[in-house]
Amino acid sequence: MAQISVRSSEEDIKKIQGPTMTITVGASKEPFHVHEAVICTSSLFFKKAMSGSWKESKEHTLELPEDDPQIFSLYSHWLYFGKIPVIPKEKSQSKEYHDLVEAYVLGDKLLDAKFQNSAIDAIVEKCSEPDAQDGKRWYPGVDAITHAYKRTVKSATIRSLFVDMYVDTATDKWLNREFPKEFLYSVVEGLMKKKKNSETKQIKASEYYVHPSEN
């Protein structure tokens, strides 16, 4: 097994030696202090906001009043450590998926594709590893998927991920009428395409006969 390198580029030093900026998030204006070089290197949104003669670039501040401080805290942690913190086990399984959907949405807003891809990685990792407490693999449910469809556009890759998960893994017990119709249509479409490559079952009329009542 290859050892993870502890060495880094000399350019990385400059990222944490330059000025920091203050980002206030949510209605509560919770402050986050992040090195400007770190966040501008990752986010095109911040890079544009901090360039030029804007008020924000001069004062090294930016407000995100419509965003969730908890989700932004995941982002700020990821910026420095490259990992998205795991939601505590005492919270529901759906809560972590909900927050990872929100992380994906935030990455889209901040024009940070790497963070979006990390959110995708985290979703795949979570459903691929058995839960430490019950040994089960927990997949995104109706709440997380509905939330994703409300918060993203049709072309969002996270939608495709959820559809493919259900096409490849789901059983009839996973079916729920509360799923978005667009999601269910995509799953059915995926199953039909998948069936094309498998053996076609011969339909027998007798299997659908109406039997006389015995009463």
C-alpha cells in the first residue's frame, strides 16, 4: 500500500500566510474567518468577489445572508482539511444525506466544483460502508431525494447519482409514493433500459386470466 505523502508544494505556504477575510452567514450573521487565498483558489465565486475595486475586496468581508451557517461550516472545514465532517450518529441517517445535498447546492452557488464532487464522494462512501451501529447500509431516502429535486436543476449530477443508485440497488420495499414524479420516471426509464440488456421474460396469457369466484 502506497504511503500518503506528507510533503507539499511551496506555493501552499502562501495560502495561509496572506490576509484572512470575514464571511458572515445566515440571518444570524455568524462569522467565519478564512484565508483569502485558500477560498479564492477553490471558489470562483469568491475569486470574482475579491478581485477588482469592490467594497467587499477592500474590506475583506462578504455576506451570505441566505445560506445556512452549519452547511458553510462544512465547507470551511473542507477548505483546510479536504474532508467533510461526518454528522453525529445520534442524528438520523437522513440528516447526513440532507446536509450533503445542501453541501452540493452550496458548492454550486460558490462555483466550487471540487466541493460538489467531495459531497458526491461522501454520499457514495456513506452508502457503501455498513453502519457501525446496526451493520446496515443506509441509502438516501425520500426526504433527501425530494430535497435534492427541490434544490437543484434538472441537469444536476446528484440527481443522476440518486437515480442510478435506485436502478442498480433498490428493491420494491424502497418504493414510496412521496418520491418526486420526475425521479420515479427516471428510475423506471433506467430499469427499462437495464432490462434491454437482460433476458426478456415470455409473457403467458394464462398468467393473467380471471378465475371464477368460488362463492
